Amino acid sequence: MEALSYLENVESNARTYAQTFQRLFVSGKGMRIRDASGQEYLDCLSNAGTLALGHNPPEVRDAVMAFLGSDHLQQALDLATPAKHAFVQELFSMLPAKMREASKILFCGPSGSDAVEAAIKLARHYTRRSPLMAFHGGYHGMTAGALSAMGKLSPKSGDGLIAQGTHFLPFPYRFRCPFGTAGEHTDQLSIDYIRTVLSDPEGGVAKPAAVIVEVVQGEGGCIPASAQWLRALREITLEQDILMIVDEVQTGLGRTGTTFAIEHAGIVPDILVLSKAIGGGYPLAVVVYAEHLDTWGPGMHAGTFRGNQVAMVAGVATMQQIRRDNLVANAARMGELLQSGLRDIARRFACMGDIRGRGLMIGVEITRPAANQRAGQADGALAHAIKLNCFDNGLMMETGGRHGAVLRFLPPLSITEAEVGMVLDRFEHALAKTHETRPHLTREAV
Ligand SMILES: Cc1ncc(COP(=O)(O)O)c(C=O)c1O
């Protein structure tokens, strides 16, 4: 049986991207990938934001090949190795100065979810408190603890999966302000609300071990929190003696135009969760946390594959290339270019309700424009149709956010100006094609 139909027959219905992009993908270089028919796609998925340098970057491949051909341990539990030494030194050299000085690192099972589990566990252990606070729209992974902090209900709708003990707070989603304002007061209202919840002795909400937050919500629809909001949240957690866990699984290592997204606000969290890009395209996840929290004992968060040496080698090569080629600055610059190109296209297509993001983490919320309504209704079906037309037109991206209405651009940090232009061309072409069957998409028709 042909490979694609064989896989479609035997693979689970729970698979995701493979259901949308039904091709056999055979090669990748930079941000271009090819399917078995030879069709090329510009990849704005980047393995869900993992591939900082795109597919098969030569320097990373050379480092990995040299390592594979050596007698170094290829898997090493959490034993000390030269690869680990080099990785920790390189990663620490990239951390904000205040974190570099007095932090500990724990290698986790190699997924973002497992590192989130470790972060929650550490916070609970240290504070001796169990409740957790998380945000509407938050995404932290699919294991039980991480899932308990997820805003989206559908993945945990089965009996018993909605864990108790997590209190959800309103994220400053200005376009759809949870307080019903036009967005300009959203940050302040969110902070006031959080402060009230945490300080009201009759508010019915127990003091949590930690608040877990993304600086830019990724899967939740590419929603950036402002620097002021984050600083205010940090102040509250310090005042109230609650740990702050910042989940930079997706934003870490340059994606938002600074090496870590916390740098936009200049805050230092108690616990930082990292995965995706740090492994240079291979599975790796860590938590970096303030030294004084290191009160747990050996084995309190273990796992067989914590010692993914190949990922450490690839991670070092990736970090070195990011630094050498100024790719963090490139992400900031290309992100601005992409956002401004999208704003230009939005003048012609009314369905592009909101364009937002930071660096190369950009979302376009697709809406059904309505008179007398600032933010039209989120239109997931339309976003899906546009995504499929993008794919037909050689552009791969994902959707996320409420009702799947946000088209998400996550190209590699190494994207060039010419590639940004191609992404914009293909995107506009796909919008025009979608428009042929849905004329209400254009500005003129509103
Ligand atoms: C912010 C954030 N946290 C955690 C995770 C979970 O990581 P993983 O899928 O590797 O378990 C993700 C995955 O997309 C994420 O975006």
C-alpha cells in the first residue's frame, strides 16, 4: 500500500497536522519543504515553532553527524557529559544576567509538557501549597498537570480529565477584552481583578503555589501580554509570595525578537520553562529556576530520556548560530516586515479582524465583520478554508485560538526579506482564492 494511505489507515484519529496536510513530506531545507509529488511549501509551522533555523541547517547537521560518529554517550540519563557541560554553559550565557547568576537547571523528559509538570511539582513542593493559577487561553501541554492549566476545554472534556485545583484568570486579550471594554483598559482591569482574587479573604479562592503564564499565548491565538501587564503580574506574585512560572516553551530563544520573551518586560520569574528551539530541532526540555527553590530531593522529577545528548549538541550549534548571525534581531526585523505586509493586505480583506504578535510569532484573527461591532465574530471555518488554500498555494501554517480562528505565522528566525515577500504573496493569493467563493471577505463589501 502506498505510504500515505497506509499511514492514514493505521494512525490514530487523534493526530492533528497530518489530517490537515494530507501529503507525504520527503525533504526540507531552510523554510522550504517538499512533498512526494515535488510540490514545494514555505513552512510557517516550523515544527510548531521548534525550528529556529528551519529544516536541516548545515551547521547543526555537521555537529550532529560528528557527534553520532564519535564514541560519546548518545543517551546518558542525567549523567554528566561534555555535551551537557557545553549545553548548560551555552544556555546560561544566553539567559538574562540576573538569572545567570543564581539559577539551577533540571533536564526533564524531552517534551515541553514534562518540563511544565516539573515546574508545577517544584512550586507545589517548595510552597507546600497545591492550587495553581493559570490563564484563559493558556496552553502548557498535554500531560495531566499541564492539561489542568490549559484554558481550552475540548482536550480535557472526558470524564475526570478536568483537574480540580486550577483557578483561571483573564488574560489581557485586548481584541476580545474579557471585561467588555474596547481594549485600552484591558491590562489594568485584568491586573485589578487578579489582585482582588488574590487578596480578598472572602473571595473563595485559595492561595496558589504558583501562577503559570505565557508571555505571548501561542496555541491560545498568538496573544501578546504587554510589558506593563507582565511587570504588574510579577509585582503581585512577589507581594503575595506566590511563585511565577513563565512558560517560554514556544517563545524562548529568539522567537519574539528578544532572546527570551521575559526580556520585553525585564522581569525575572521564579521558574522558567524551556523546550522546542533549545534542542536545535531535537527533543529537549528544561526548567531553570531560582537557586533557593532547589529544596527537592533526588528523583523527585526523573525520566529515562532526560539525557538526550544529540539534542544538547544540536542545541549548542543552534544557539551559536543564532548569536553569530544575529538571528534574534532578524526575528524582530522580519516580524515587523511581516506584520506590516499583513496590515497592508488587511486593507483589502475585511476578514482579517486583528493582526498581532511579537517578532516571528504572528497571528491573524479571522472574523466575520459585523456592523456596530468592534471585533467581529471569530470565524474558524473561514480560517480553516484560508489555511487549506494557503497550503494549495505552497504555504503551510497552523490555526489556533478561540474556535481555531487565528492563522498563525511561525517561520524560522532565519527567514529572509525575500521569503517574507513570498509568504505575503502566497497568503494574499490564498485569501483572494477563498474570496472567490465568499465575496463578503473584501473591504468593499463591508
Ligand atoms: C507554551 C507551551 N507550553 C508547553 C507546550 C507543550 O510542549 P510539548 O508539545 O513539547 O509537550 C507547548 C506546545 O506547543 C507550548 O506552546
